[in-house]
Amino acid sequence: MNIQKNVSLKELNTFGIDKKATFYAEAHNSQEVIEAITQAEQLGVGIFILGGGSNILLTKDIDALVLKMNIKGIDTVAEDEQYVYLKVGAGEVWHDFVQYCIAHGYGGVENLSLIPGTVGASPMQNIGAYGVEIKDVFESLEAVHMQTKFLKTFSHAACRFGYRESIFKNEAKGKYIITHVTFRLSKQPTFNTEYGAIKATLDEMGIKKLDIQSISKAVIAIRQSKLPDPAVIGNAASFFKNPTISPIHYEALKQEHPSIPGFKTEKGIKVPAAWLLEQAGWKGKTFGNIGVHKDQPLVLVNYGGGEGEAIKQLSQDIQRDILRRYNIQLQPEVNVV
Ligand SMILES: Cc1cc2nc3c(=O)[nH]c(=O)nc-3n(C[C@H](O)[C@H](O)[C@H](O)COP(=O)(O)OP(=O)(O)OC[C@H]3O[C@@H](n4cnc5c(N)ncnc54)[C@H](O)[C@@H]3O)c2cc1C
């Protein structure tokens, strides 16, 4: 295993923050993951797992062995009339996996087209978009326990998925390295076009016969028109999760702000964080080379040369302001490191 020293992570995180890893290596299989844990023990440092770097904000150099997940491969492990079960390496690029499924006619992930990052990170926050979350197609995953170096299989229930949540962001945080994820895809896909502008976009595209390919194309078109491309402006998309508040709290806010949107969920009323930030005047605010995106108030940006610490400070200023105005505590979706 080739371990490098003092490696810049600038090109390895979508915010484009220029911080260094004290040690850096890449893992191409489960054995190399175990070897990396041993190497880190010998070096006397911890391990930090890096996928595509699209959900992290680096505020300091990482004094650890940064292990970039490069485990590849998509294997069919089981099949029946209805479903196919694909075991996928943690280092596969998520969107490449989605394209693989579409090319093979396997339905379930088309609404999750173009989400940046790796397959291994997808269960971390139960990635979701356009009415679908990976929990809807997740079967199980394999992960190496960092202390015992044993491989453990996590079932769907064991992952405790929630909205942008899993056990890996809570009790199991920093304890496991996910090496493979198995998904259950449908051979007779049902289509999910209710969410957002999918239907309107399909109409605009003149799609007559609905299939997973056309849904993927519509989702890609919507995403490209809405979200800033990290290759142009550094960002990690939604910085905060949409908060859920009690019906009483929501009704009280509605008295004061009659246009406040709210969506009933099992846990209460979900309020779009973007609405709160826009109403509070954060949209488009710039502070030197960082700021809040001009069209997407939930997206904090690095225009170039920005510091992670300054973006973290901005996120905390926003949290304080939203708490003061609406009595709502926003939680970050991005992992602040
Ligand atoms: C333009 C843009 C659009 C986005 N749109 C969406 C969206 O629509 N929906 C959505 O849910 N997210 C979205 N995201 C967020 C992001 O794409 C996802 O969270 C993605 O799953 C992160 O993958 P990654 O490989 O880049 O993870 P990283 O940023 O590399 O890592 C994220 C966290 O997971 C840990 N980790 C990564 N891989 C592993 C592993 N194999 N084992 C253990 N821990 C691991 C890391 O240590 C870190 O704590 C978007 C981001 C961007 C930049």
C-alpha cells in the first residue's frame, strides 16, 4: 500500500478547500482497507474515509490517514423474476452505478441520477432526491469495523435509515468503513414522477413513452438547471437539512408568516430550509470569496480561495439568525470536519 505524506485535498472535495492530509492512501479492495487500519495504528494516527468529497467541509488539515475509497465492481449476486440484487464496490461513482442500472433496465435509482459522490457514502446519509431515497432500494452492506478489523454485514433494519440519516451518522459514526453495498433493483420498474418538476420536464422534452431512461434524463436536466456545478463554484449542495417542527409551532409561525410552506410527515411538519433562508435575506449574500448562492439559498459556496473555517462561521451565523427569527434550530447536512 502506497502511503503518501502531506497531500493536498483541494481537488478531492467539491467545496475546493485547500487543506492537507498528513497521510494519504487509496484502498482498492477490503484487504487493503484492513491493511490501511494496521498502517494507521503503526503511524499512531486515526483514519478518515474519503469518497467523492461532495458532502464534507474541511475546516482544518486532517491529521490522520485519509483513505480514499477506490473499491470498484458491480456484481449480480441474486436474481428472481421481479428483482436483481447488485453488490457494488464502495468506490464506484454513484452516477455511473445509476447509468449502469438504466442501461440494464433495472429500475429504482433513476430519480437519484447525477447525485455526486460514491456508492459507499450513499447509505451514510441515506441520499435522496425527487421522491426517492436509497433506503427504497437498499438490501444490505458490508463494512470493516475499525477496531476489530472484522467484516460485518448490516441489514436494512440495522442501518436505521431516516431523512438524511443512518446509524453511520449516529451510534456507529467513525467506527466502520463501508466496502460494499447491495441494492435490490426492479426488473419491472414502477415510475415515480410525482415529485418536483419531473412531469413538466418530461412534457417539455416531448417524452411519449415513460421509461427509466427518460426519467433519468428529466432529473439530470432539472438538476443541471438548478444546482451550481462544483467544477465551476465550490459547494456541497444543501448545507442544511429541512427541519421538522411540531404542528403547534408551525401554526404559530403561520400566524406571523402566512406564506410559510409546510409538509406533513410522520414526525411533524417539514419546513423547507431554503424558504427560511430566503425570507431571512441570506440568498445571494457574499462575504469576500464565500457566500450563499444567488439562486439557491441552501447552497453555501466557495467562489475560489475561500476557507472552510469561514464557511463554517457563516453556517453558524445563519443557524443563529434562523433560531432567533423562527425558533428553529437548523442542522447541517454537510459533514463539517
Ligand atoms: C452538487 C451537489 C448535489 C448534491 N445533491 C444531493 C442530493 O440530491 N441528495 C443527497 O442526498 N445528497 C446530495 N449531495 C450530497 C452528496 O452528493 C452525498 O451526500 C454523497 O453521498 C456524498 O458522497 P461522497 O462519496 O462524496 O462522500 P464524502 O463527502 O467523501 O464523505 C461523506 C461522509 O461519509 C464518510 N464516508 C464516505 N465514504 C465512506 C465509506 N465507504 N465508509 C465509511 N464512511 C464513508 C466520510 O468520512 C464523510 O464523513 C449533493 C452534493 C453536491 C456537491
